[in-house]
Amino acid sequence: MKYEKGYVISGFENFKDKDGYYVFHAGTKKTEKGIVTNGGRVLGVTAKGADLKKARANAYDAVNWISFENKYYRHDIGKAIDEA
């Protein structure tokens, strides 16, 4: 699958001073415009919580702190946690 590249990613500042929230770079690139998408899975967002259900909810909340054009993400990761 071919992914469009070069979209500026904003919102990293939302993770500053937020204990238990993390964003990992994968398909990103640092440019003069800032951090941009560079194909494939761009970022990994994870979070801690009092239990697995809360950690999953926190991670999906944190996904909304990041923005870039054509952003999409999986909604099924950890789904079994909510169904248990």
C-alpha cells in the first residue's frame, strides 16, 4: 500500500507534562516544516491507567491530541479488554 507523505503533524505539545501518556514515532520525518508523515504507521500512542480498560480509554483519548491531514487510526486495538 502506498501512503501519501509530508503532512505536518501537530499536537505533540499536548503530551508535555502528562504523566502516563506516550507517543512513539514510526513513520515520521523531521523537516524544516516540523515533524511530518513519512508513510505507513506514523505514530504509536499509548497510555497508562488504573486498569487495562482505563489505559485503553486514555490511549484513545490521547489519539485526539494529535492531528494531521488524512489521519486515521485503528479502533479495534485492545477491543477484547472492553468485552471481557
